[in-house]
Amino acid sequence: MNSFENLGLSRPILEAITELGFKTPTAIQEKAIPVLLEGRSDFVGLAQTGTGKTAAFGLPLLQLIEPDENIPQALILSPTRELGIQISEDLKTFSKNILNLNVVNVYGGASIDDQIRKIKRGAHAVVATPGRLLDLIRRKAINLSKVEYVILDEADEMLNMGFKEDIDAILSSTSDDKLTWLFSATMSAEVRRISKNYMTDPIEVTVGMANTTNTNIEHQYYLMNNRDRYNVLKRIVDFYPDIYGIVFCRTRKETQEVAELLMKDGYNADALHGDLSQVQRDRVMRSFKSKSLQMLVATDVAARGIDVDDLTHVLHYNLPDELEYYTHRSGRTARAGRKGISIALVTPRDERRVRDLSRRLKMDFEQVRIPGGAEVCERQVLNFMHRVIDVNVEEEAIGQFLPVIHEELKDLDRDELVKRMVSLEFNRFWDYYKDAQDLNMRSTTQKRVRQNEGAVSTEDRLFINIGRKDGVDVPGLLTLIHKQCGVRGKNVGRVDLKGVFSFFDVDKAFTEEIIKGFAGAEVGGRAIRIEVSGDRPESSDSDRGGRSRGGDRSRGGYSGGGRSRGGHSGGDRSRFRKDDSRDRRKKSDGGRTFDRRRRD
């Protein structure tokens, strides 16, 4: 087994990392540190997120810096403020036993005047975000001409975020004699371009396969209707009572909305995104790292600086658009050799993207059934019992109260006492989940996942011979059903809208009512035909528009949460109207017709 002592690190650095609990180097550290300590070559290091890349470049860099030369000798570029802060904190910790070595962190959102003063007082290593560093260069507040080492950390992410021109400008302002070290989780075409344009015969080290994810991560996906997305998230969080994770959203707006819904429903959660001030971001990160927060809802960019070793889960509220983003997201968990779970919330139309990720990342995704209400209640009760068993009993402190307690409980036998104690935790979840709907959706490759294989469906699949080409959308179809049959949208399930026909699920109790309600109806002069379909085809993107059939109510005692924002309330109600003349002509046989009309 290798050790840090065998890598050539100095005694002050070894003592500092020993205090941190570093014992055995990771694969990237073992391969990179000896090469970088020689200080002779450009270097490209490819390794998965969470494999210790900061120490891989930070430890040799600190040993190569000359503390007596009070000028910037090393520049570390980071894509985000959070990652820059994390890197600078790590470097300061690693160098605690090296006298007079100063690390300065510069980033947007903080006082540039304070940062300039710190640089002027002396900075041996500067950790910077590209935008703020360019501001300093334009103000002539920093001189990079003597920089000997430039490190591009998370290079793929900087390029994904549009920093290509900034990086070009920064690198062109440094000495041609510098060494460039590039670290990345993936080797994209742009990362390769940087290495070719600004590096000379770099030594390239790859740990694992490029563009792959950590093998300690279990990749799962839950197949659900888009309208149930938030309810599924809540159910997952309840099913894992000890979850400590990050929920990734695509946009800042969605991030804030999901975080607010979670907080409203009683979860220890908060948001992290670019619209927050630096003070707010720092507060959220402190709370999350101290585990005052159980769930952090974040954008891809904001989460890049999160360095927490014991995250249990990463949840993808929506799948990211880029392969690299999935790699970085999932890499937040299973760090430092631990296990972790990456869960994606997926609609049927997104299953092909899951298969594409699986193929390109050379890993397996497991489709997992969304737990039912009874399963969640069982998990919560067992978790409560584990807490009872593991609780630390203050014998002396509680002893004085035991006589009074025994007196109060004297009429309860053991079984009754257990039932009442467990009910304190059980009741609030049971009240919430006893009527919970099955949120699982039918796969595009297999039959609908059911609570039990032999379960009998409570819904019928109905065929109707109108679709998009008739000018109908999902809200309009739901409005039509309600107008004709009195059946509300909440009783209509998944809608699959096609060109000239559609399918929709409905509770069996309303099937006959709907068929009778449409008897004799017409659209555009064509008789409406509606019948129970023997074929239950796969869902399409139209299922996004339907209204939830109840969904999850808020947790016991909590309000709101999880309400569908899709709904059918905004449908074009003017598209289907009774034509009085045709109604009069068909009054004898009870016929009805609907005339589709364009809106002006």
C-alpha cells in the first residue's frame, strides 16, 4: 500500500495532512504528485469528481512555491466562487506549517477593493474566478508575468460555462515559460483544444476511463408523470429518513421554487443559486456542511464548490442537458471511497436519455419503483425505533423524573405503551400517506410498474377519435370531457394526445358516464367515437398537461406543497361550442355536435 510519505512531500506538508486524517493517497494523487513535484512538465489529469484532485495539484504546488519571493507564483482558476473558496481553504490548511505563505482568493460578489489590498500585501498563490481576475488585470491590480504555475481546475466546467474567451485572455497575459496543469473530470473537445494551444507535450494521467462516473455510485431512476415531480421528490425524501443530499435543478427560478416548497412542507432545506448574495451563499453552505440542512437545492453552477464527503444522495429533479453535468452532479456523492445513490426523476419521454447516458457512461441505470404510502410509513417507523434504541440516556439527569413518569404510565402495559409511543411518529405519516396514489408511470420498454405484480388496474384506457389536428390540446380535451360528461379533470389520468386521435386514462367508475356523455357528439362535422381501448400505448409528451389525481397531500400537519402547476384551467374553452342550428336539427334523436372555431 502506498502512502503520502513515499510521494516525495516535505515534512511540513506531511504533518499538516496527517492532522487532517489523510493516510492513503487516492489514485489521482498517487499518480500526479510525484510528476508535479518535479516541476518540469505541463500536465493533464483526468479523474472523476470527488477523487481528491485539489490535493493532487495543491500539495506539490505548495511545495514548489518559494515563500521568500513575495509575488504571485501560482494561479488557480476555478469556475465558481464556491469552488474557489473551497480550494483556497484547502490550500491554507495544507500550508499551515509553511511560514509566510499567503493564499488569496478573488471572486465576484465580494469587495474588489478588499481583494486588491490582500494582493498588494503579498500573495504567493491566487485562486480566482475568470471574470473577477480579468477585472483585476484591466485595473492593473495584479501582475501575472512572474506566475510559474497555472492550474485550470474543473476545466471542462469553465468551458461549459462560457469562459473560453476569458481563459484565452488570462493565459495570454502570463509568461510563456509557465507550466500549465489542467484537471478535469471529462476530456471534451474544448478541453483538448486548451491543452493543445497552451501546453507543450503535457504528461497525461487518466484515473479510470475518461467521461465515466464513480463506480461506488448506484444509479437509479424513477418513472413518473411530470405533474407528480415534486410529490415524487417528497416521497423519496420521506422514504430515506436519514437522507443528506443535493437536489439539482436546471434554473435558478426552479431551484428557489423547489426549496421554498420543501421548507413550506417542513423539511430542512434551502436553495443555492447565482441570484443569492455572497453572504447568503456562505450562510447556506455553512448550514449544509454542518448538517443543519438535510437537503440543498442547487443549480449545476452553484454546486461546483460543494466539498462534502458524506452525502448519501444526489437527486436530479430534471436530467441535465449535457453528459458532463450528469457526471459532475452524481460525483457529489460517493466521495472518498464511500457509497452513494444518484436518483433521476424521469418521465416516459426522457427514458431514451437515460439509455443514452447509460451507453455513453458505460454504466447501468436501475429503474426503481416509487415507494407506496405503506412502505414510507414502515421506513419512518423503523427509523424512529432505531433512534429510540440508539438514544443516549442521561441516567442521572432523568433519574429524578422517573418516579413521576412511572406513576403517569402505571395503567399502560408494555404492548400498549409501545403502540402509543410509536403512534407519536406513525400517525402523522399515516394521516398523510394512507390514501396516497401510486405515482409510478408505465415504461416505454415494459408494462406499468405496479405495487404488486398481480394488481388489478382501477383505470380504463379510453380511445377518442380527436387529436391535435382537430385543434385540441390537453386542457381543451379535459374541458370538453367535463362539459360533456360532468367528469372533472382530477378523475382523468394520463393523456396521450396524437394527431387525429387520443388516449386517456380514467377511473373505471366514470367510464360508462363518459361514453354515454359523448354519444351523438360531433367535431367539425365528424361524429366523435369513444371506446375502451384494449391497447394501452406508451405515453407521450402530452402527459405533461394533465391534472394530478390528488397527488400527495402535505406531510402530516404541514400545509400545501406539491400542487400541480400544469392543470387544465388554462385551456382554450372557445374551441368547442354547441352549434345551435345543428342542435335543433338533431333534437329528435338527441344528437349533439361541436364546431371547432379559430380564435381571432
